[in-house]
Amino acid sequence: MKIRHFEEISNNAWPSLQSMQYDGWLLRFANGVTKRANSINLLYPSTINPEKKIEFCEELFNSKNIPATFKITAIADPPDIDERLEKRDYYVHSTISFQTADLRLLNPVPDPETVVSSVIEEDWITDFIRMNGFDLKMKSTYIAIMEQVLTPKCWVSVRDETKNIGVGFGVVEGPYMGMFDIVTDRLYRRKGIGSRVVNSLLHWGIENGADTAYLQVLTSNLLAQKLYLKFGFKESYLYWYRMQNI
């Protein structure tokens, strides 16, 4: 099924630092950095009693001081997992639109002023954290996650005189190119910086053999969705995170 395939390749593109297969569920851990890398992914058929499985996950995640967080898609097994979690006082933390675009319909032009690097630079990750308002103490975890990617990857940045003002991360696996961590400095928004980052990622993806691009965007982030629509991205499916209320 297409959802399962996209979930697999997007997990490869943003790996966890530790993972565990548990009766069709994939448990991912990365020091609490991002829900994607610290969640229970329900990808395959399940056989053990769901309540026992939920309790096992809760104990394991809580032992790492992380709230148990379930990533729910239309293929989640058992099908009533959302209702089971709601009864256990789990709340919907966020809903995400998984979107794709056909790169064969696009012709992105190289931007000579945009930096595309095959290695992560110190200032890229520092400015990425700054622009997102993340905890700088988690810098080494972000670097470890990105450096674990086994397939071709790139770090894109747009700079002013002193710092990065727009960044993005791209990963290719076969004919698919994932786009992650696209962010623009708040002082430079609505100036086309995000479009330049996306354009450079798409061009790099095509150059590396991809014919389909994918990304994940919050349904509440209407400004980002408007940007991606300009490049032909359309929603393929929705998923959401149910987080333990602790």
C-alpha cells in the first residue's frame, strides 16, 4: 500500500537513534527530538492484545522520560487504535498532511546564490535551531539523526551577509526525494526565501534521479501549504499524533 511505502521511506530519511520492532509496531527513539523520531509507528499487522501493547509502549517510553506518542495513519492496526488511545486520555497533538509532487512536471532552475552541500555545516544546524526556536542543547542529536541517513542527502541554505536565513534538508531514496526542515528566518519571511530553498531542493532531487518529491506539513500551517502548492504538491494522506497525557 502506498501509505506504508511512504512511511517506510520517510522513516529512512529521518531516522531515529534507536528503534525496536514490536509485533508490527515500530518504536523509535531519539532523545525526545521531534515526534517523528520519538513515536510508535503502526505499520504492519498486529497480533498481540492491543491494550497490553499500549502498556508496554508506555512503560518503555516513560522509562526514557518521553511521553508515549502514537503516529496514526489509515493503515494503523488495530483499526480502532485511535479510539483506544482516546479512552486512555491520549490527546491529538498535531495533524500532518503528507504531500507529493511529480518532478517530471517541474523544471526548477539552479539558483547560483543558494548553497547546496553534501555535508552538514556547523552554521547550518546552528541557524536551523535558532530559526525554529529549538533547544541548542539538542544540536548533537539533530546532527546524529541527519548523519545516519544512508542514501544521498543534501543541506540547502540561503544566506545574507552574516548568517543563514533559509534552510532545508533533502534525502533521495530511489525515485523519491523527501524534503525536511524547511524554515525561513522570521525577519526575512514573505521575501521568496522559502521558494528558493524549495526550488533548490527540487533541482537537487531531479539531478539525483528522483521523479517524485514528498514532504510533511502541519495542516494548521496554511502559509507553508500555499508555498508548496505553487510547486505542485498535493495531499496524499493525513496522519496525526496521539500523545500520552502525563
